Amino acid sequence: MKNYNMEEWPSYQAGEGIPTRVYIEIYIVAISSIDASSMDYSVDFYLTQHWNDPRLHFDADKDGTKILELHQLRQIKKLWLPDPYLINAKKAYFHEVTQPNRFLRITQEGNVTYNSRLTATLTCQMELNYYPMDTQECSIYLETYGYSTEILYFHWHWDKSKAFTINSELKLPQFLISGYTYKEGTDEYSMGHFSYLKVFIKFQRQVSYHLIQTYLPTFLIVSISWVSFWLSVEAVPARVSLGITTLLTMTTLISGAKQGLPAVSYIKALDVWMGTCTFFVFATLLEYVIVSKTSRKKVPMLVPRPRQNSNHMSRSHTLVPVSPNATMKFDNCFLPDMPPPGRSPSQNHLKGSRKMSGSFEYEMPIPESPPPHETYMPPMSMPAAPPILSAAEQAKRIDVIARILFPSLFGAFNFVYWTYYMLQSYDRMEEAS
């Protein structure tokens, strides 16, 4: 360490334009607290840096030692060290239990390996349009703080399989790590160009949790609200209580589902589902209002004219010439004991008036035929009017229609909803891979 100046970077003696190149590898130990409300996540990782410092070249001693290891922080601080920092870090710290989790190795050729363990809370700009069937891309953004590219340059480890690795036993409660990509480059600032390394980790949210906690309960609430269609119109307390209870339950579920989510200005997939379910529950309550109003509506009581057989009508209005005071015979009919026009009851010549079958002879005067200038017009046959339903029947018919219409519309919505968002989720997975 004689004549060693820690303020000088390793390539300082080589002259201008020759930067010191530092090769970095990152090993992810754990990822936790992926929080959509604060748009951040926490990551615990090892940061390993490799560079060559010719000033630290040494000859092997008598024991054949070719590697020097420094574990004490006070010894490490006597050497020149790179200055990487996390651009997107909200907070970060080195692990100090039970000793500072840092060590440094120096080979005989002056190759230096510096390893440290740290935990950082990093920002992650999430897009929640497809929440909870979304895929998020979060980054680790590493850059040199004070050394420009003329002095220091960052590269990923020359062995790409070691540049960025993730603990194989790492499991996240709501996400799957679907892949990652990394790159290197330079950022331009007013003070110059600075080297950076960036890695993008893709998190695919698992929808199974939300299926159990959100989608299934709301689906059941909407289905329960349809029980109202099978209740009687007169069951006012039951139908009103069922409608209001399901509506309030939906409101509670919406509030619970939105916990932990930021107030964004766009519509999420969960908002579409919750809004549609709330609409169906409200429509069920509105349907009962219509049914109740219809059941109390006054419907005019019209007696429909019976439809008569055309052959019978033709026979009934056929003019048959008969002579005055002729005897008319009626077969298989009943005639009351009513006197014919112009006669008293005692002059009634009806024989066997109470007989229900057989033939009757009834003698009555036949008026003279009308004058030649008068023409007899039989009454016109009018079509039978459709039967008019009562108010209660109309209300019941509305309920019957609702029993089919509401489940059909909700089923169609489910088909469109899940087809669209599942396809979108699949496309984003393909892009991520």
C-alpha cells in the first residue's frame, strides 16, 4: 500500500480517455412488498463488482498465498471503490448483522472483487388497466454517481449466466416472475455522460386470489338478488329487503377490493366487473318497482265477444220464407216459458218447454215480409278481441321475463369480459417473454 492514493482510480496512470471498467453481477435473494398503492417494491440482493487495479499487484508469499481477503470495513475503506447508486431507490441500506455484510478479495494480478449485501425499496411505475390480470415490469436502475464515462464505465458480468440471477427458491404470494431483461448504456446530463446498468423484472399477477376473494362473492351476490323474481308481488318486505341488502353488500365488497390500490384516472378491469355487478343488483331492485307499480294499475274490464262459427252465422241470418201463423220447430234446444210477441202467457203453445233434448214446436206469428224497397242486412262478424290480462297477471309476466333476461345478459357479459381480458393478459405475457 506504499504510495497508494485511494483518490485516484485504477486507470489514472494510464492517461486520459482510458476509463476503468467495472463488471457487475446481481443475485436476487428475495423480493417482497410489491405495493400498487405506493408504486414500489422491496428487493434484497447481493451486488458484486469486479475490476482490475494494477497498483494492487503482489507476489505470492512463502505460503503460496495468491488471494488476499479483506473482511474488515476499515480495511476496505482504504482502497479506491466504485460509486454505483440506485437511481430509482426510495431508500436502501447495507446489512450490518452480525458484521457488515461486505468483503473484498484481491488476486495476485490485482483483480479486485467487492461483494456487499443490501436491501432497497425501489419505485415501480405500474399500469393497472388490466388489474387484477395485469403484468408489471419493475426495474433495478444502477448508475455511477460521480465518475463520468471518461473515468468509469459499468458493464454486466462477462459471463451472461452470472450477470443477473434470481434465487430459484424465491416465491411470491401474488406474482410469478415471468422473465427479465437487462441492458447497459449511458445517460447524458449537463455535467457529462454517466454509465448505467438496468434490469427489468416482469411480474405476472396471479388472478386466483381475486377469483376467491372478489369475483366469486360478487357473482353470488348478483345471483342471490335474482331470488326476488320468484317471490310474490305482495311480498313487499321480503323483496325490498333482499334488494337493499344485496346492494349494500356490493358496496362493501367494492370498498374492500379497492383497498391497496391507488386512485388512478383510468378504468381498471376490476372496476368494469364491480360496476356491472352493481348495475345488475340495482336493476333487480328497479324491476320490483316496475312490477309493484304494474300490479296496482287499474285495467278496464272488457268482456270479449265470443267468436261464432261462420256456418252458424250464415244459418242464423238466413231468411226463410214462411207463411203467417206457421209452426216453427226447434231441435235439441231449450226455450224459456216466455210468451211470443203479441200473446199472453196463456196463449203460449210451447210444448215440453223444460225438455233438454228432442224437438219442440212453437207456434208464433211471422211478421210480414218487409217492403220491397227495404233490404235486410245481417250484422257483420267482428274479429274477437285479444284477452286483456289483469294487473296481477301483467306483473307476474314481468317477473317471468326477468327470470330469463337477467341471467342471460349476465352470462353474456361474463363471456365477453373473461374472453377479452384473458386474451389481453396472454398477449402481454407473450410480449414479456
